[in-house]
Amino acid sequence: MNDYEALVTGSPLVLIEFYATWCGHCRAMMPVVAQIRELVGDNVKIYQLDIDENQAVAEEVGVKGTPMFVLYRDGRQVWSWDGEIDGNVLLQKLESFMG
């Protein structure tokens, strides 16, 4: 099992955000993701992976642009989103899988 597999199977719900430090859209999402992390607490584990530091994983997952959000439930990908997303929309999506 690789590190990424361990991340996505380590909790029932896991959200991965693939980002890049040079990406303006990613920087705009940082405070949104931080706020969502506070709101969902332990219900969803949220990880942010820099694509420049995790190139192999980004290729394996099929990241074409940043930011890219991938949600896993019980280790299986159940949802993904490319680009910026409204914080309320992202929160509602996470909550729909929490129940």
C-alpha cells in the first residue's frame, strides 16, 4: 500500500485537494478549505497535496488542473471537482456524504 492509498483509506470520508503554490485559484481556495475543515471537524479528513511535490500521485489520480478536489468514501472515489468551487457548494457536497 502506498502513502496515498493509506491517506484515502485511513478514514471513512477523505477529501483531497490537489493544488500548486503558483496557482492563483488554489490560493483563493486556501481560506475556504480551512474554514470547511473547521466546520466538518472529524467527520471528513481533509488533505492538501502540492502537485509539484506529489507528481506521481497527481498523475495516477489524473489531475489535469488545479485546484482539483477528490472525495473518497471508504477508500473509493465518489466525487471530484476541477477548479474553484463555492465554499457552500463544497460544504453541502461533503455533508451529503456524511449522513
